[in-house]
Amino acid sequence: MGITKICCIGAGYVGGPTMAVIAQKCPHIQVTVVDLNTERIAAWNDADLSNIPIYEPGLDSIVGEARGRNLFFSTDVDKAIEEAQIIFISVNTPTKTYGKGKGMAADLKYIELCARQIARVAKDNKIVVEKSTLPVRTAEAIKSILDNTGNGVQFQILSNPEFLAEGTAVQDLLNPDRILIGGDATFEGQKAIQSLVDVYSNWVDTDKILTTNVWSSELSKLTANAFLAQRISSINAMSALCEKTGADVNEVAKAIGMDSRIGSKFLKASVGFGGSCFQKDILNLVYIAKSYGLNEVADYWEQVIIMNDHQKRRFSNKIVQTLYNTVSDKKIAFLGWAFKKDTNDTRESAAIYVADDLINEHANIAVYDPKVSSEKILNDLNYLETRSSVANASSITSFLNPYEACKNAHAIAILTEWDEFQTYDWQKIYNAMQKPAFIFDGRNLLNGAALREIGFVYQNIGS
Ligand code: UDX
Ligand code: ADP
């Protein structure tokens, strides 16, 4: 089938950038991204490209090039579904906060709503593509809804997980390590796979496009994220041991990373991984393993999360202990709130949990993040439901200027590895702080020797 119209349901961190790149690379295909959230769609359509809702380096110029030409953002979900030959589902699949599987299983209600809407609206054959990360065998559930509630038209379900990392989304999309497409072995299934291969092959070498059955594709996404997160938890476990023994985790990471069997990536010790994927996907994997009675498999992967929680707690404990066992009424400046640099996404950011711990110890937190709004910061804390929103608001303040955030602080904690933190006038910051002036570098970002020279008490992760 020659594809001329694509629709994507969900204009978030996955759907937005992915469709922008498809539109840029396939000018002959009309790409419409739809969302229920009218504010989000309005922001995607904002004439000022600096106001698009997702901050990703390079994304604004791609949107600028394709928007209005063959890339459209709309709230008219029905119309986009009806017109498209391929429908991508890129809606959120958060961890369930209620009922069976609470805190572990993926909440598939948004996916199910999409499937029902597609079934209701579609009047001709459609290829439905799962883009959101989903538990294995979700495609089967989508198919069952489509086949049983549809208008008698044929649906082919493909799994096409997105491997982009936030902060490098555009580069990852333009130059992916691989594209994975899972589909049925039937003639119709293979035809659908080929239609999607043809879209990607407009800019991706065909030898990088892998096709598998649906379940391998679904499970590969969970497996990739579990392996990546496991590397971080492994190096973070070693960081704790390094701090006790006098070894330096950066040196250890370099030494093991040069072993080509291990490789150098994802070995950066940190305050703990965050983001919308790792924790959610591993919990999902744990839940699936348990549901098949594979308790040892579940425990094995759950340990990656347990280690990550420990690393965040270890960081906040270290701050309290070093500040003479009390942070009560002390100002602690946080540089960074996003879960990594070059994104305005804060989901599961370590900063949220470290702040929560320190507020429990009656600290006053002052946050500066170059891309995260004060509303988001407060919402993130409120979402934990540790205390009232009024109590949160009186314990945390956001600043638009890093020097103001650090003024009179007892300590600075680096929570995100934003490049700009390295370029600050640290002497100026030191001069305006309480003494002794402490820095806790949760990202091993700053030059410790230079900061100690100024007079800071500098502590990092893993040395
Ligand atoms: C991840 C996967 O990388 C991506 O393929 C998948 O599609 C979605 O999940 P993302 O969460 O956007 O992407 O970012 P990633 O770069 O993987 O970082 C996740 C977290 O791990 C961040 O908090 C990051 O700071 C942390 N991290 C990463 C480390 O602490 N150390 C490292 O060495 C690498
Ligand atoms: P991700 O990181 O997976 O892209 P986001 O939360 O950033 O997740 O984006 C998911 C988007 O999907 C949200 O903007 C949400 O409003 C949208 N969404 C959820 N359910 C539906 C639906 N039934 N129809 C249209 N949009 C939806």
C-alpha cells in the first residue's frame, strides 16, 4: 500500500518528535498528530517555535520546516483517524495507581480508549501501530477490541517501539541504531509490515530495519530498557563501594568500559536514573514475570529498581549527615530538576525524591532548572502525596537565576547534568553562600579540584 496519510494519537515526548521527523523525511506523506489536550496542541501550533511544548535540541527547526506543509497538529481525533492509512498510538501508559497490579502493571486505559475510538471511526482498512511501550501481548488486546467493535473493516496491528532517548530525540530519530517492527506472519500482516518499512526506508538503511513477530518486538523494548537501567544500577552499586574503599567510580567505569565486551556507554554513576521509561518498564516486566509464576525472574529485575531507590536515598542521607546531621531550616539549592539534561521532562526525576527526603528533614529547597517551570516542580512534589500542597509550596521555591537560587544557601546539590552548570562563576557563588559551603555533585559534573581550591567542600558520587 502506498502510504500518503499517517495519523498519530498522542502529541507527547514520543509522538511529537517522531512524527515531526517522519514528516520532515517524507514530504509526500501527510502526518497529523492529534491529542485530547487542547493546550498541548495549541502549543505545538504556536507561531513562536520556542513555545512548542517539548524541549528537544533541534526539534524546533524540524517542526518549523514541516508544520503546515505536511505536518499538522490537531484536536480533531476522529477526522485524523478516518483519513489515515496508518495510525500510530503514542499515548501514555503510566504505572497503575489503583486496583490489581497497582504500582507495577501498566495502566492501559488510554490505549483501550484509543482502540475503541479507532474501531468506532474507521470506515476502511487500517494499520494500527503500537508506539507506546506496552506489556507483552497488548497487541492481542487491541486486536480483539478492534475486531469485535469495528465496522467490519480489517485491522493489522504492528508493534514499532520507539528507542529514542529524551534530550537526543532528534539525533536518535534521524540516525537510529535500529528500527524494530513486529507483525503477524500472515500475508496481510507481512504487507502491513512492508508498508511501515517503506515509510522508514525514506531515511533509514533497510539493513537497520528489523522485522519480528509482534511479541518479540514488544518484549524487546522492555528488555532493552531493563538492560540499560541494569547497567546504571550496577555502576551505582559500585559507586557506594568506591566511596567506602577509596576507589574512584569514574576510573572503574573507564577501566571496565574499555573491555569491548562490556562497552563504555551507560556506565555513568549518578544520583539515580529517572525518566518515564526505565522504572515503569521494569516494574511492568516484574509484573509480567510474576503473573507467569516466574518469581525468581521478577526478583532479579526488581533489584534494579531497589538499587536505584537506594541510590537516591543514599544521596539525600549524605547531604543530611554531612551538614552536621540536620538540614532543618537550611537552604539547599538544587541545580537541575529534569531527569537528565536537554529535556524539560521531569517524570521520575531523582530530584523529586531527593527534595521530598530533604523536606521531611525540614530543609528549604531552592530550585533552578533552565527548562522546567515552577508549576511543574510543585506538581511533581504534590504527586508524591507525602504532605499537603500548601506545605510543599512553603518548602520549595523556584528561581529563574542560578545565582539567586544559590545565594545564602548552606549547600548546593547538582541533580541534572546541564552543561551550563560547568560555566558558572563558582567564585561568585561561593562568596554569596553560607560557610562552610558544600556542593553535592549527584552527576559528577563539576571540576572538584577547582571547587575545593575556591574553598567549597565538594563531594561527588563514587569517590
Ligand atoms: C530511555 C532509553 O534510553 C530509550 O531507548 C527508551 O526509548 C526510553 O528510555 P530516556 O529515559 O529518555 O531513554 O533517557 P536515558 O538517556 O536512557 O536516561 C535515563 C536515565 O538514566 C536518566 O535519568 C539519566 O540521567 C540516567 N543515566 C543514564 C545515568 O544515570 N547514567 C548513565 O550512564 C546513563
Ligand atoms: P510519552 O512520553 O509516551 O509520549 P506523554 O504523556 O508525553 O507520553 O504523551 C502522551 C499524550 O497522549 C498526552 O499528551 C495525552 O494527552 C495524549 N492522550 C492520551 N490518551 C489520548 C486519547 N485517547 N486520545 C488522544 N490523545 C490522548
